[in-house]
Amino acid sequence: MAKSRSELGQIIHGVARDPLGLMGLIIVGAIVFCAVFAVWIVPYDPVAMNIKDRLQEPSATYLLGTDQLGRDTFSRVIMGGQVALKVALPAVFGAMAIGLTLGMIAGYGPKWLDNVLMLLFDTIRSFPTVMFALAVVALVGPSLQTVVFVVMATSIPTYGRVARTQTLTLRNSEFILAERSMGASMARILGVHMLPNIIGVLAVLAAMDIPTVIALEAGLSFLGLGVKPPTPSWGALLKDGYSLIRQTPWLVVGGGLPIILATLGFTFLGESLRDVVDPKLRKQR
Amino acid sequence: MLLYAIRRFGLALLILIVAVTVMFLMIRAVPGDPVQIMLGPRATPELQARLTAELALDQPIWKQLLIFYGNLMRGDLGIDVFSGRSVTAIVFDQLPHTLALIFASILWSALLGIGLGAYAAAHPNTLIDRIAAAISVSFVAAPAFVVALLSLLIFAVHLQWFPAIGAGEGFWGRLDHLVLPAFAIGLSWVGYIARLVRASMLEVMGESHIRTARAFGISERRVVMVYALRIAILPVVTVIGVGMGFLLSSAVFAEIVFARPGLGKLVIDSITTRNYPIVMGSVLISTGLFVASTALADLINAWLDPRARTAT
């Protein structure tokens, strides 16, 4: 588990030795690179319209052609990666932080609190994700924040349950008992002693959760219920491409392939990370 | 077993009650007067007052919740704002389309997945096993709606092998229209189920009753097909039950992409027309379905494997 630099180095080394892990590392690296440096990579302004050049086929000028408003598809694909990560990263880290805290409290705190939290987790999990998302969007309206909120709310239980299980198995181990006998507070025990032992497993979960989040954002945007136009999200590309599917295939391809690629990359990386960080987990999923 | 069943369904009921309450409070917590939203800005005050009384919005919140539960018990989810039909009837009109799609998707992917998984487990580390593993990992991740869009593009628009929109008429017409959406939804499940079956199969193959069966000279084929597979498909039952929520979610997208009637299309159309009673009704009914299928999967598991009964 990543406590020191050398250990982190070992983990990365372990992932890079596994062919699938290396592929995941490369894909994820490329996506993150494109997202971070998007502004310098894109050949055109992704929201600038140019009606004269609408619905162009791919060419040297427009690598992936243009859409119905003459916007460069390639530029929109690259910028879309930034939007995807802008939704996925805060949502996943937020859900992880809240789920971790609640899960540790459930596992370490009094029994009644455990029961209440577990019931809450089970309830949230009982909504089919997309249906829950649609209900929230119907009530508060579509926006980037809504998507982040929905994703966070629906994935908190996953992290919470894993953190709880881990805490339960650790709560009676000797180093925790020793700390407790010396009168350490609950916050100190959980934060200083429990956390480092749980965070690795949760980080693996987070890596495997990112594709789901990216897909959900793209899905909602595809339905016109995610990020607002003209923001170039992959889902928005698919939405435009769907209505133009008989005129040009390039919008659907341009929106669809990055989603599949991102999903593949994060899944490969997550699986490989899991095998390196905690081989025991392999059986559980 | 009976005790377990009662406890499991008790939990399911509790979850449903909390879920419905959360849903109810969510609707009420949203800023804005629901009556005004429903009737639009041009409604007369008399009309607003009448609808307010009809929806019991002038009562305190706990009383509203009780009325809501009372109506729910009688299967009354409210009235459609536009047509005046009962929401329950509208939702149950659309539900069969969605269920047919889900059933078709899980059927083909489970059959293929179990077959692939069993074959891979019987011939571990062969070329086919490797290929199956690679395909599993790659497809597990593919989001259903992206697969739906790409298959629409390739098989319906370009190759024109299958119809692009609608649900079709007659048995063969319906079947023809089911192929692409069911393919899109099921694709990620094939690999998932194959991996699951392969793993549990390898575990089962090491157990003593398999060794005994082999010692009796039963053919390897029969050992795999009859003795091992029967136990190895147990996890698939659970996964499908728990996966009902994902299946429903994928079905929503597939219905939009292929312009099929069903729950998904109903919800999306209702959101665009701000028809809240239908949105909430659909969400409640699909949540109920999901909770029931999860509980059912747990029960089937407990029935097939007594060890599962002790764990809560």
C-alpha cells in the first residue's frame, strides 16, 4: 500500500510489468496528457462555429470532419476528455472520501450507527443508477454539478461498504487494541492507524470506478440531461452524431471510441493495480 | 430457510420504505411550487387552489407522506398531468417492452457466457481460453449505450441487416427489432459471466465430489456438464439479480437509441415535458423491481447453497 515513495514506485513498476497494466497505463497517460494540454493540442476552438464548412468529411484540415455547425470534431473530442475527467475525478474522489469516512465509522462505531449507515447504503444502492440520475435531473435540472452529485451519491455506498468490511477485520487487531488501551481518540485511531491500511484497496476501487462515471456522464449528456451545450463532452458529440447518423458516421465514432478507449484503459489499469496491491481481492469480484 | 426468507424480505421492505420516503422528500425539497410547475405560468388562482387541495399539498408534510403511502398501498401513483390517466396504468403499459428487452439480453449473454466460461475452465491456458479472457476484459468495460450507437451505425445504417427504430409488429417483427438492442445490452455481460463461470468452475473442479465422479469412470464431458457446471453457475444467479439495476439502466439507453417503446423512453419523454408524476412513478416501480430481484437472487442462492443462509 502506497505509504512511501519507494512503495509507490514498486506498485508502478509492478503494473508496468504486466502487459495489460502497461497498456492501461499508456492509454490513461495519453488521455490525461490530452486533457491537461488540451488547449495547446486542439487545432481549432472547439465551440467556434463555421457554417460554411459544416458536415465536412475527415481531411487534412479537419482530422475527424466537422459537425452540423461546422465545429471541428477532433478539437471537440480532445476537449471532451477534459470535460470527462472534470466530472469523473471530483466525483470519484468525493465519493471515496465520504464513503471512507462513513464506512470506517460504521465499522468502528456503535452497532446502531452501523445499522443505520448500512440501511442508508442499501437504500441508495436500491435505486437503479440511471433512474436515480434521471429523477434528480428532472427535479433540479441538468448541469455539470448535477452529474457530479449524482455520481457521488450513487457510488458512496460501494466505498463505504468496503471501508466498513476492512475496518471490521482490523478493529480487533493488536496494534489497534494497543492504541486504544493508551487512550487514543476514535479520530486518531481511524485517521492515523486505520486509514493507511484501507486506502490502497479503495484506490483500486476508485480506478475501476472511473470508467463507470465517464460512461454515466456521457450517457446523461447523450440524453441531453448532462453538461449543457455547447460544452464539448463526448456524450454531447454522440447526441449530435445520433441525429446525424444517416449523414455522417464521424460524430458517433468520434464520441464513441474515446469512451470505449477510456473505459478500457482505466479497467486494465484498475485490474492490474488490484493484482499488485492486493491479490486477495481478485476472488471477491 | 423460511426464517431466512422472512428476514430477507423484511429487509427488502425496509429498504423500499426508506427509498420511497427519500424520493418523496426529494420531490418536496426542490424549490418551487409543484402546482405552478405542473400548471404552468398561465394557470388561474382557482385552478391552482383546486390542484393544491387535490394533491393534499396544503397539509403538513408528515400527513402528505401518510397520504402518499396510503395511495401507494392501493397501487395509486397519481394522475398523469396531461392525459389524466393513472400513472400506474401508463407505466405498466410500457413495462413489458422493457422487460422483454432485458430478458432477451440476459438470456443470450448468459447462455454464451456460461458456455465460454465452462469451455475455458475445461481447457485452461489454451489459445481459446486466452482469447476468451482478452475478450472478456475488453467487453466488460464497454458501456451499453456506446455499443448501441456503434451497432446502430454499423448494422442498421450501413449494412442495413437489422431495423433501426421501433419495436416491430408480430412475433418475427418483434424478434428482428430485439436483436440489436439486446446485443448492445448483453455484450458486456458475456465476458463478465464467462469470467465468473470460469473462476467458479476451476474451483469446483478441484472439489472431492468431482474426483469421486471421475474415479467412477464417468466421462469427462459428463463430469464437466452435469456435476461441475451445475454448481459453477450459482454465482451467475446472484450476479444477474444484483445486475438488474444495471440492466434497467442499459435498457433505458437502448430504448432511446433504437426509439423503442418502454420505460426508458417514457421517463425521458416525461422529463422533457416536465411530467413529474410519471417520472416518479417509473423510478419507484423500477426501484421496486430492482429490490425484489436482488432479494429473489439471494433467496435462490440460499436455496441452492445452504451455507449462504447464515450470512445476512
